[in-house]
Amino acid sequence: MVRKSLLVMSLALVFILGGASNAFAREYADIYMDSTRDSMEKADVKAVLFPHWFHRIRFKCKVCHEDIFKMKRGSNNISMRRIMEGEACGVCHNGQIAWEALYCERCHSTEFEPRQ
């Protein structure tokens, strides 16, 4: 039991310190975000896999929905400009509520899926 707890804590620590990794499978409701794929590839950053489950186990839905994000895929314009201006993810990821959005690899952490 202690071994299992240590493993779970170690994996959580790796995720928190190093961001999500391709080694971690998607969890239910995680959101693969590549609507701005062309600009992300131009900036040489990876795709974003938003860990919805990770946020959801800590907060009630109403914390983010509908005041910050609409509950319809593709209806939220999320960009680094908006985040840095304190909008979208930047509402919380501002260095006071949660870590600042200056650690690119924490979000841009997964490979792009093949284009359809």
C-alpha cells in the first residue's frame, strides 16, 4: 500500500513539475487543443493537451464555466496573448492563484496528432 502511494505521489510530482507528457495517456474529458496549430508549429511549440480531469477534481465546474469558458468545444478563443493579458487560462494562471503561464512546456507538452 505504501509503495502504491509513493508511486502515485511520484507520478503527480512529475506531472506538476514537468508538465504532461506523451507517456501519460489521455484521461476522460482531457482536451487536445490544436486550433492554432499552424502558429504553434511556427513558434516551435508542441500541442496542448488540457488536463480537464486534473482541474475538475480540484474545482467545481462553475469556477470556469460559463464565466471564463463556454461549454462548447471550439467556442473559446484561447491564445497566448489572451492568457498573458489575464484572460482565458490567465484568469487563474497569474502567479497568484496558480503558477504563471510562463512555463511553456507545462501546457505545450504533447505531439501533434496527424492531420485528418
